[in-house]
Amino acid sequence: MNALSVEGLSALLGEAGIALPEGAIPRLVRHAEEMLRWNRSIRLTAITAPLEVAVKHILDSLMLLSFAPFPGRTMDFGSGGGYPGIPLAIALPDARLVLLESTAKKCAFLSHACAMLQPLHAEALRGRLDPRKILPIGRFERIVTRATLAPRDAARLLLPYLSPGGRLLLMTGSGEGPGAAPELPAGARYGRRMKFALPHGMGEREIREVLAGL
């Protein structure tokens, strides 16, 4: 069965115990198919086999639902092809996602995907974060990122954009995470840490939560 068919993805997510609102799975499939179509012209992902896309992009992104709710605004830092931000926006219709991407062509795809998948509370924003200068993009209740930077560097770069009491969720391969918990900037502390194995032997993953000070 094609893992990127509605039936195949439904079976895969069902086996993982991931429950989604009605109509979500066809939209997840449509996003993935469009990403792969654009990927022939611009490099959005090195993962192109249907089963790998379903597991390493879609299912992996949806593991963030274990850290719900996602109140207020959520930033997906380094969104690339829209993972994990677009699956989160599809799975959580009340969430508001900002997909931050520094590359113009990737940002063009994200804008296209958000328009294609309407109604969707997600918008693409082109920008490059620099620790020496805060971008005027406001603050966020949640920030998620998938292996874009080492955890210590990600925390230092992204914590200034968190609202007081907000949460940063770092998604990494198992063993790439904080491990011995490197020191965080003042006012931040580690929260939950969740490890899980992707199905079909596709690797170990970890989500580490960093809590911003009040």
C-alpha cells in the first residue's frame, strides 16, 4: 500500500496512535505530494520515497501533539518544506503557525502550500535570525524546530522570541539532543524529554522541551 495514499497514511498514523480531526489526512497527503512536485525544481528535502516521507516528515512532525496544547502563536523555525509546522496547523485547527524560513525559494513554496491548504492558520515568513539583532516579528507561545541547530545554539538563538512562560520544542535524532543538559541562558530551564522510535526501523528520535522564564 502506498504510504502517501489516504488509506496508507491513515493506517500508519493509526498504528502510531495518532488521532486527527476529520479531513486532516487528505490534506497531509496533498501537502506532501505538492512538496515532492516542487522538490523536482528546488531542493526542499532529500527524503523522497513515499514511506520515508510519511514516517520521517509527517508522522515525526505529529509526535509534537504529545506536547499540546499550542496556544497563541507558534513559530516553526527553519520550516523548509513545511515540517513540522503545516502538519501541526492541519492537526490543530485553532493553532496559529508562523513558518519562518530564510531561503526565498523555500519561502515561496511555503506561501503556496498555505494558500493551497486553506482554511489553514499558517503563514510563511522569510527571515534569518541573528543573535546580534532581534527581528521585529513579536513573541511566540511555542517555537518548534527540527534539527536545524545544535540544541545549545538553538536555545540561545530562539529563547528571545518566546513569550514569558513559553516553550521551545527541539526535535532531534536520538543522541543529538542535550544529553548531559548543556547550560541554558538565565531564566530558562529544561522541561519534558520524550524519546521514541520511528516505525519501519527509521531511527530514534527525541523531543526536548525548554521552558522560558516568567
